[in-house]
Amino acid sequence: MATLFTKIIKGEIPSYKVAEDDNYYAFLDINPLKKGHTLVIPKIEDDYIFNLDDKTLAGLMLFAKKVALAQKKAIPCQRIGVAVLGMEVPHVHIHLVPLDNEKDLNFSNPKLKLSDEEMSEIAKKISNKIGK
């Protein structure tokens, strides 16, 4: 059975897409810790990052780096934090979270509630900075 993230990749479930290539997909987390909180996933299904073959893992990290650099340019913050938990959805995913302090990467923090318009605008701002 396809994971929630595979359904997002296939367009069966809408997302606020930030970036995509043949192997990877990045989209805004719908329950963000901070504005710009983005998930980066491989298009292949696996539920544990260290099950990925070396080429896929390296590609995922390089793709995440492109997204993080774009986030840093688009979202005012000190840096982009990285977390790999993988417990909530059985599909490898990297959290990229704009940070102003270490407490911003605490998943126990209340999640933001942003409007569709805000989410769309944030995704567009990050997307427009990819590769720039």
C-alpha cells in the first residue's frame, strides 16, 4: 500500500511543493514548527533512512542541501536545522526547519497554523530561490 508521501508525490494528495527532480521531492510540512519547515523525501518507498543504498542516500542529502540553501535565502533565520525521525510516516523524510535557536527544533513545540495563502507564498518563495 502506498504511503501518504507516495500519494503526495503522485499528486493524489495535494502538497505545497518546494522542489522536485526525478528522484526526490520537497514540500512544506502542513504542521510546521516554524514558517518554511520543509520535508525532503526520496521518491522510492522505504521507512528507514539507513536502508537506502549509498547513491540514493547521498542524492537525498545533496537535494536537501539545495532546498536548505534556498530556505536560508527565503526565510529570515539564523540557520536551517536538520532532523531525521521517521516515526510518523513510514517513508524516509528529512525535516529542514528554519532556526533562530536550538529550541526551534523541538518537536514537542506547538505547531503553527498557517493559512493556505501563507503556505503557498512560503513554498513559492523557497522554490524561487532553488539554485540561486
